[in-house]
Amino acid sequence: MMCMIDFMKIHLKENPNLAQRINITVPPRTLELLDKVAPKGNRSRIIDEAIRFYFKENNRSKLKKLIRAGASRRSQPNLKLAQEWFLLEEEIWLKNK
């Protein structure tokens, strides 16, 4: 058995995209939903897509929160800077009018 395990470790390192078998437990309702969207031989693809979508959306949500927090922190200094520059630009514009 040790030889088979070593072979699998080497095989997985050489082929990182090789699918691996796992066992999961889901509630009956989840299984019913899965059966509606995927034939029994195609469940793995649907589960893979669902997990990838979840993490993509979760990361996108976290990124949006970070961007909002950063924009919020910078809003007052940016507003102050814009107001200062506006006064200078208005003064120059009036002189050149």
C-alpha cells in the first residue's frame, strides 16, 4: 500500500489538475436540487463550479468592502484638497477672463 500512496503523491504533483475523489454529506433537499441540474454522472462538475463561483463572489465582496472602507477614510482629505484647488483654479480663471 505504501508504494501506491507514494505513486499517487508523485502523480498528483505532476498533474495538479487531476480530480480527486472525496465523500461529502448534504441534506436531502440539496441532493434533490443537484439532481435537477446535473445528471448523476456530472455532479462533480456542478459542485466544482459552485465552489469556484462561491469563492470568486466571496472574494469580490471582500474587495468591494475594502475599497469602500478605503474611499471612506480618504473622503474628507480628498474633499478638502478639492476645495482648496477649486479656489485657486477659480481665482486663475477670473484673472484670465
